[in-house]
Amino acid sequence: MAKRKVLKEGLPHHRNPIPTAIKIGQMVFSSAIGGHDPETNATPKEPERQVELAFENVRRVMKAAGGTTDDIAKITVFLKDMKHREVVNQEWLKMFPDEENRPVRHAIKADLPGDLVVQLEILAVL
């Protein structure tokens, strides 16, 4: 029996042969979660919509894992340009409004492919 359970249902697919997320026991790990529309896999041009979709996709990952965003321990944010950090902060505060109950976070400037402005990686414990 496989130790890893690949999470697929309702999640956008990577162009490469890499799962969006896996579950091992009560832990959830993601690869890069971008601002792709999960139905069309299209990436909007607008940074605000990409960031919004990326956070929506995090919610989808957690639902597929059987959890919620309350189970997230850490989010790593990869930004093409640090000017988009404020847009990320707006979605962050929507997802985690309670300052006493937020995961840790790290933001990194990254050379993201194509028109991507943001990618998120999560680590969660159910």
C-alpha cells in the first residue's frame, strides 16, 4: 500500500508530472499552488485575480485532504515581484483574520515561469 495519497479531486493540474498535493498520515504537503483556474487551468493576467485564485486553490487542497485552512502550519509565498506582496497580504488576512491563529509564512522573490506572479506551498497537519 502506498504511503502517499495523491490529492487530485477539484485541484488544478500541473503541466509537469507532479501532484499538486499529497497526504501522508495526518500531514499535507503541496507543490507550487498557482493562480490557475481549476476548471480551465488558465492563468489570468491580473495579479489580483491570480493571487485570489492561488488562495482559493489552497482551500481546495485542504478540502481534498479532509481539512481546512485552520490545519495549515506554514505557507511559503513565491513572488515574481515583491510589489505583489500587498495583494498577497489582503488575501492572507481574508484567509487568516485572527492574528492569534495564523500559520507561519515566508515570502521569497522567485523567477516564476510565464505570466505567473505568485505560487504558494503549504504544510498542514490534520
